[in-house]
Amino acid sequence: MATGDIHRKILQRFEALYRAGIRVWPRPQVVEPSRFPASEPSAGTVISPPSHQTGPMAQPLGQEALAGRAGSQVPIATEPMPMHRRACPTGQGNEPSREDLLRELAEQVAACQRCPALVPYRTQTVFGMGNPRAELAFIGEAPGADEDRLGKPFVGRAGQLLTDMITRGMGMRREEVYICNILRCRPPNNRTPTAEEAGNCRPWLDATLSVIQPRYICCLGATAAKYLLQTDQPIGRLRGKVWEYGAAKVVCTYHPAFLLRSPNMKKEAWEDLKLLLRTMGRPIPGRAS
Ligand code: SF4
């Protein structure tokens, strides 16, 4: 299929998603902790954004809206979204597959130059991998050295632990889920992504998730939780609750790299996986249902 045809099919696909009421890719509904009741919800409570943010045409939260929040602000990417803001074609016809859409997105990401501190040092971009129809998506922080070399997310020691969490912990196969990161380029020396870099890469993340449409998302670590949910709350306060990103339910846990450094925290991570399984309506392995 010619590039122009793929492009047209992608636009048609996004138009179809829009007609179906899926309009979360510009910006997810934002969880605003300060609007929640003062008391802490119990573990497993589903936390929804305030009603004024839940309409199908909920607007992106801009810098002004974030200005009143405590702590550092998360910048909103100012560049156009990769595809959805272009004029939608009116033609119908065969829609592109999710594989086509992700392939097109990955090609665009490979040419991305938005982060001047990252582009010169990357070997390649690391888009994401897994089931394009995954019910569950894992989101980590950024590629490391192994990921940068191989072009795939979570392939080093942390990746092996994530695989164990998925297979031995949750009783699923890694091929069933989708795995990606907040950033698609490795930060030098594996430093934490800056807020600006996370904002730059956010449109790619939103577009990817709008194609896959996972019903459940697991944030791996504080950076993933901070930039997906746009909150400054520490990971310790985000764990044990169910958050929302658009229509997807979100559970936060520790990053596998942190668990490798702090194996005593694996028990806490297992509690998070059990919450995730309960939220998904899946049995907890090793426990009689
Ligand atoms: S991290 Fe994301 S936004 Fe920044 S250069 Fe890489 S692909 Fe582009």
C-alpha cells in the first residue's frame, strides 16, 4: 500500500474512532486529586475525574488549569498532535488495521526531533511492542541501554522481571499485553525524563493508546504515573487505588528496575498486581476463586 493510501486510511480510522465516541487521544481526562474527598479512598476504589471533565468532548487541561495546583507543573505539549487534528476525509471504505496505524506512528516517531537533548544520543527510537488489541497496557519511563540498542521496550533485566510479573504473577502471556514508555528515546545516562521531554512525547503516547484502546493500564513507576495521570502525587499515594485515563482504568505500581534494587518491595508490587487483576475481573493465580 502506498504511503499516501496508508495516511488516508489512518485518518479514516481516527474519524471512525471519533464517530464511535473515542476522543481521548488529544488529552485524557485528568485526575485532579485536590477535588477528591479529603479522606483517602479505600484500596480498589475507582477514582473518576470531576463530572465537568467527563463529557465526551472534555477539553485538554491547559497550563492555566494546572496553574492552581501545588507542586511543579507538567507542561502540555504545544505541537500539533500527530494525526487527529488534520482534516478528516469523508470517504468510507476499508479501515486500516491497528497494525497499519501503529506502523505509521512508529515511522513518524522514528523521525521525531522534538527533544534536542535526546536525539543526538539515541541509537534509535523505541516505540512500543505487544498486542495491538491488548486489553492491558504497561507504561514505563524511558528506554535504557538495552532498549536503545535493540529498539524494543523492557528487554533488559527489568524487562525480564516485568515478564515474570506478567506471566508468573498475573498468569498472562507477555504477547497478550502492550508495553511502551513515557519517552521513546533514551535519556543520556538513563537520567529521569524532564517534564518538557515528557510533554514532547505525550502526543505519541496518546496516539498509540488511542489506537490500542486498552481497557486497563498499569503505570510502572513514579515517572509513568506522574506523566500519564498528570499528578505530582508520589507513587506511594497513587498505589492501591484505581485511576482513570479516558475510558481506561489505571493501576500504579513500582518500576521493575526499582524492584531489582529493592527486592523487599516486591510484596507491595504483588499487591498492586492483585488489585489490577481484580479490576480486570481476572482470577488471582494461586488462589481458589
Ligand atoms: S522522546 Fe519522544 S518527543 Fe522526544 S525526540 Fe524522542 S520520540 Fe520525539
